[in-house]
Amino acid sequence: MELLFPVEPRSLKDQTRALLAEQPSAGREILARGDWIASPLWQLWGDQLAAAGVTCEQLRRIASGYENEMRLWLIGERTWEHAITGFIGRVNRRVRTRSISGSEVSIMQHV
């Protein structure tokens, strides 16, 4: 699946980084939930992901699992290109895994 490479969301980055600096535990909790980045990405990719059988909740869980890389982007240790390319790769791997599993189930039903 070819997901559109989004422009770096600088306002979101600045707001989330400020929260991490001012209220570290609240900031880490938001990062751990994943919806802070999954929601805007769903707006961009939602139709494409839904067509591939991925829900908004599944995207949020993928983002939650990618928490550390996104945190590194927020604090300047990673570029946006590095963080989002890795995230897109993770999403694509989940989509392929779902497709393979679904195909295997379909094949097994015909045996």
C-alpha cells in the first residue's frame, strides 16, 4: 500500500513537546495512547486503510506501539522523515500480515 507521505505537523509537534516538558507524566500518557498522531494520520489515510481492512483503532494501536520513535522525533533526536517512514513501514507490515492471514483462512476453507 502506498500511503501519502504527510508534511511534518509542526504545530502538533510543538504542542506535544511542550506538554512533555511541562507535564512529563501527562505527556508520556498521551504518547502511549497513540491517538495524538493516529487521529491526524487517519484523516489523511483513513479511506485507504479502511479499504485494506484497518480501523482507526488499529492505527491508534500501531501508533501506540511506535511511541518511542515518535517521542524521539518530538525531542529532536529523529527527523520527521525518519519517524514517519518507519511508521508507514509498520502500518504496511500490519496490512500485509492481515492480507496474508485472510488469504490463508480463505485457502484453508477451500481445502
